[in-house]
Amino acid sequence: MVSPSTKRRAVNLVVDESFGTTSNACRALGLCRSSYYRESTMSSERRVLHDKIVNLSQEHRRFGYRRVAALLHRSGCEVNVKCVQRVRKKEGLQVCRKQHKLRRVGISTAQRQQADHANHVWSWDFVSDQTENGTGLRMLTLIDEYTRECLAIHVDWSIRAVDVEAAMARYGVPEHLRSDNGPEFIAYAIGDWLKEKNVKTMYITPGSPWENAYIESFHDKLRDECLNREAFGSLLEARIVIEEWRIYYNMERPHSSLEYQTPAEYSQRRNSSGLRSGYALPTPRTEQQKQTKTMAELYL
């Protein structure tokens, strides 16, 4: 059902484009002319808040009302979550996501390893995309299950076992490493290297991606908020755009499972030393922006 405010905007559009008069447009849309000419009783403070909600929702189109409310709270704006939901519903800014039918599974009797601290359990996996001309891209993603930080997204035309080993050598060594049974992860070179570093591997059951839920959830956010919204013209462009999104994910994007803290904030509060084994905490945003400018030089 169309709200009166939406009908008013439609009448204004009809009149501005000279498609008809105000009376004809109101009659066609079923809007009383008295309602059209009635002035808004919304206070200036409410109007400013309304505009903030609309602007944030349009800037982050794949964010729900709870995450938009979290962004407003982080900026120092006191607002009720239901108010944000009401404004977004009025403006038609709800996020509709396709719900996938889940397969019914049996009750597992195995004890699943949970991450108790940073560097305890890491997960890695692959995700695919393509450039504008149809050339396939592969991305190796590496996350910490405890802090939800994305440690790396390695983008290339193809990724071999030696690339996986190089990523681990760069970003440190966890206690446990969770992955599927892909050929890159069960390669002899990877197995020997992990054994040398005393990393315990945890392979999920074949055909059971739900056992690697953290990385699958991260891939859903990566595809929904970045890959589906960007058109990559080249490999270099894909690397820069995806790295910028990774920095934003760690530094600025509130995470619902972390009580709407960012992964970097959660990691800093949980780790008093400020450093993690093999991985330095993200620098402030201004420094990250400076680093992003030089990324093109690093990949050349």
C-alpha cells in the first residue's frame, strides 16, 4: 500500500514533468488535495534524523535497519531501532534477501572446535567471480573465527598450493586451521608446511559447508556488499577494490555478532598487547587510505 508521502512525491513529479495538473494527478493517484497541500508537522530535529537515516540507507544499500541504527549510534546519534525501521519502511528502503532452502541434517555427535581466543582457529576458503569480459577470478580468503577479522583476500586468475602457503607465511600461524577438502588444502606441500609449523588442521565433512560456517558467512557478506555491486575491468582493479572493502570490513563495518563493534575494535579490546602473533592490528583509517593509494604499485 502506497503511503501519502509517496503519493505526494508522485504528484510533484507529474506536475514538474508537465504530464498533468495537480488536481488530475491527485484524482488519478487517489490522494485528497487537502492531504497534498497539508504542511508537514515534523520538527526540524526529526527531519534531520529522517534525512540521516535515508542517506545512510542509500549509501549502504545492503545493510538492514539494525546495522544502520548501529552506524547512527557510533556517530553519536541517539535513535531507537524501531524508529529506523519505521523510516526505512516508509521510504521503501527495506532489504529483501532471497532465502535459500536449507537441507535437513542429522544430529552430529562430534565435538566441534570453537575459537576461544585470537589466533586459535582460522578459516580459509575460495570464492570465485569474473571481470567484465568474462574472465574468471579466484579469491583466497582468510579469517580469524574469534575476532571475525579478515586477514587476507588474495585475488588472482588462479591460485595454486604455493600461493596458499605464501599467504600463511605472511599472515602468521594459528593453532587450528579449518578448511574443506579442496585440492589446494590437502596438497602435500601444504600438509608438510603446516606440520612443520605445528598447525592442527580441521577438515570439514565432504559436502557439508555448514561445518565451516564462519567463512561461508563472510563470503555471503563479501558477495552481497562488494562483488555483486562492482564490475571489475581488470585484475588490478579487482585487487584494489576488494582490498578497500576488506579494510572497511575490519575497521568501520559494525558486526552484529560482536555487539555491533567492528572486528578491529573487538580485537583491540580482547588483546591488551595490541599485537597478534604474525599479524599487526589495523592502523587508523587515515593511514589505511594512504596505503590503499600505493596498492597499485605493489601489484605491478
